[in-house]
Amino acid sequence: MRDHATKEEENEINMTPMLDIVFIMLIFFIVTAVFVKEAGVTIFKPNAETATLQGQASIMIAITDTNEIHINRQQVDITAVRTNVELLHAENPRGTVVIQADRNASSGVWMKVFDEVRKAGVPKIATATET
Amino acid sequence: MRKFSKGDDEAEINMTPMLDIVFIMLIFFIVTASFLRESGLEIFKPEPNPAPPPPPPAPEDKPILFKIDNSSRVLYALRTIDVGSARAIIEREHAARPHVPVIIAAEKDGHMGLVVQIYDMAVQAKVSPTNIIVTEAK
């Protein structure tokens, strides 16, 4: 009986390589986690061929074709854009802002949003496009 | 010696609870990982300037100015043009006078899609992005 027990112990699978992989995956996902604040509405973005990938984008501001502004799954007024962006930007200071303007949105609204985001102290503001 | 190593074996720390936590963290980070890759243009818009506008530039320094009016027509040199022909205009003018900026002046209700389209054309025509200015039409 005693002999049998030791034999079983020796037959145990060696978990060490799997654990190494699990730890590496864990570290990878922790490091790459950005927690994007999505706008929460569907936008028909304008086409552009020269667009570049916005890797650090963490705050999305959507402007719909009816000129409503959405941040973080909530519709907000233009006067509230600055406070909202300041709050979200403080959570992740490395993140940048992407304005997702609908192709039929008014450019005047885009300009107002752009100025408000700049006042909130975000150094890099991009405008989302379809490639 | 044999006895010693056996005692060591029994004193091994139980890793199971830690592994449970590690797996749960792994699943959490996999689920929240956003592989959302947003592509976009970094459109340059100058800060609103309350100072009076500078005197009009000399004819050879006149910017390449496109105006988008409230009913989303594209105007160049006081004529309505098709947005598709803007590319040819930018390329021609930029080749003749490479230092002048491209200005996209949009009225309040002009569609954002047109602004982005002309901006994209200007970048494709090798105009430096700092030389493309999007502004509000007066």
C-alpha cells in the first residue's frame, strides 16, 4: 500500500511549465490593459487613407449625425465635455482622446469639442476615421 | 539522507489557492483587454485667437483655401467644386508653391466628413500635416 502511494506521487504531472506560461500571460494582459472608455454609440466614420493607428487612445468622444455628444456611454452637453474629459484623463494620464465624428456631423460641434478637450489638458487629440 | 529529503517534500507550500487567484486574475484581464484599434488623423486646429486678423498676404503667399458652407458645398476660389477635384487642385497648387498652407474653413453646419476628406487628400498630396489648418469660417 505504501509502495503504491509513492508511485502515484511520482506519476503526478509537472505543472511548472504551464504555470510559467500562465504567469507570462497574466503579466502580458496586465501590461496591455488600457481600459478604454468607449462612447457607446455607432458612428459612420469618414474615410481616410492616411490615418494612423491610435495605440494609446483611451477616451472616445462620439459626435452623432444629429450632433449629440456621447462620452463613456452617456450623452453629455457641450458644457460638460471638459469636466468629463478631465476626470477620465486623470484616471489614465498616458491615454489620448479620439473624437469619433460622424461623417454627417456638423464641423462646428467638432471644433467646440476639440477646443474643450484641449482646455482639459489632453496633448494629443485624434479624429477617428475608417481606413 | 533519504529521510531528510522526504521531510522536505512534505513541507512544500500548498500552491493551490495562489493558483486559483492567478487564474481568476488572468481571466479578468483577458476579458477586459480591449483589442480595439482605433485609427485616426491628428487634425491640427489652431487655438481661437481674439487678436485682429493679420493683413492679407501677398498674392503669391495666398493659402490654398477650401470653404465648406452650411449646406455642405465645397468652395474654392469663390466657385463651388466637386470634392473629388480638390485633390488635383491641392497637388497643382502645392507643387507651384510648396510653403503655403492648406486651409479648410468650415461653416458651423458643414459636414465633418468633407473636412476629413479634404484633409486626407492634402496629406496624400504630401502637404506637411502642420501646414494643413482646419478652422471655422467667418
